[in-house]
Amino acid sequence: MTVAPIAVIGNVSRDRVDGGPPTPGGCPAFAALAFRELGLEGEIVTRFAERDAELFEPYVAELGVPVTSLRARTTSGFALDYEGEQRSLRIEALGDAWTPADIEALDPGVRWVHVAPLARSDFPPETLAALAASGRRVSFDGQGLVRVPRTGPLALDAAFDPGVLAPLQVLKLAEDEAAIVGGGSFGAATAAHLGVPEVLVTLGSAGSIVYVDGREHRVDASPVQEVQTTGAGDVFMVAYVWARSEGDLPVDAARRASDAVAHVLAERKRRA
């Protein structure tokens, strides 16, 4: 069976986890890991400043995943501090916004693309419209709806441009993001109001909820204890988009994605 090509597009970030030294972060970095660990094929398009090439290029080369790297004025940067599954974030730098012209870096054969913003400023509506214009199905991380684009302690609000939603096939929201988008709560009615055909709400070790065709579907997770979970949501979406590109229905794709996250986290724990 020929599998429709998929791609991940977004800024990488310089992550400092629990006060440690800078490490490669952002969805493209974790997507590269997911492609390798899960044996998937796909394309990654990302960007970072020239001065940060020594941090990102060796990491990507070691994983052996096809990556197109565009240059940027500024690399995104985050400080992340963990207590179990709870984390606090601070934005240390905002990366460049993507333009419709940047979309030309994608392979024209890509049919599914996961868009991974780190803040609301990363992907304006016109860029998302350009992504979808050629018939691609676009998945979008809800960080790009609620993360206020300013440096300092991470701030979240629902002041996003509704035009961002129109080109989307899939919207993924973490639990706290869903509550903000829903004005305090989130359910099937809220998901339907957004107008995105597939809405996923991830709940960490409690699994996920898939909203499709006006209905709510719970999907259990296979939690891995005592392991650092940075990037788990990104792995989930890579696996979800891959499964959808193979023809899986949304709920089945979410189950495969949950299994994929458990596999990657188990490998991380084994190597720790």
C-alpha cells in the first residue's frame, strides 16, 4: 500500500529543562525522534538562527531524518521546569513568523501536514490558507491559538484570530488549552462550534478525547511512570497524522498515537 507522505512544519526551540543546558526542542525536534523510533517516513521543515546551527544540525543528522532547515533571525527559546506531569514555562525568545512563501519548501507530494506553532505569532491565517490551498490536510497544535506571543512567563488567552481555524482538518488541544478556548470548559458542543472536523484534547496519562461528527470518544493511554514527558504531545500528533494518512479513522488513529507515545517514552526511560 502506498502511504500518503506527511510533513511537520514549525520552529525548533532552544529548551532549558529544569535549569539544564540548552537542548533541541520544539515539535520538529521531537518529530524527528518519533519518525526514527516508530520507523515512519516523513519530511520536516523548520527554521533557526545561524548562530544556533551547532545545537540543531548535529542532533538532526544523528537521527537520520529528512529535514529542510530555513534560516531565521531568531530561534524560539523556552525554559521548562517539571514537577511530575506538571510543568511551568517561560518564553525566552520568539521565533520568526512563517509566510506563504515559506510553504514552498514543502515537498509538493505531501498530503498531510502537521503545523507546530510555539506561540500565536508563528503561523498567521494566510500562511495556513496557503498550506491548505493545494488540497493538503492540515493538522494544527492549539498552542498556536492560546499562547500569547511575548517573552516572560507563559501567558495563555483565547484572543486568537478565528481565521486560523478555517483551513484546518485537525486541531489538537492540551487540556488547559481546551479550557481556555472553551471559556472554562470544553465538550462536543464547543468542538462543533469551532468548525474543525477533528478536534483532539490530550489529557496526559489519562489519554485523550476525540471529537468528530458531533460525538465525543475517549481513548485510553498506556502511561509510562517516572519518565520525563517533554515532547509527548508532539509524538502523539506525528503518529496521529501518519495513521490518518494511511486511512485510519480518527478514533483508531488516536489509539495508535497513544501506543506510539508509550513506546517512545519507554525507550526514553530505558536509555536514561
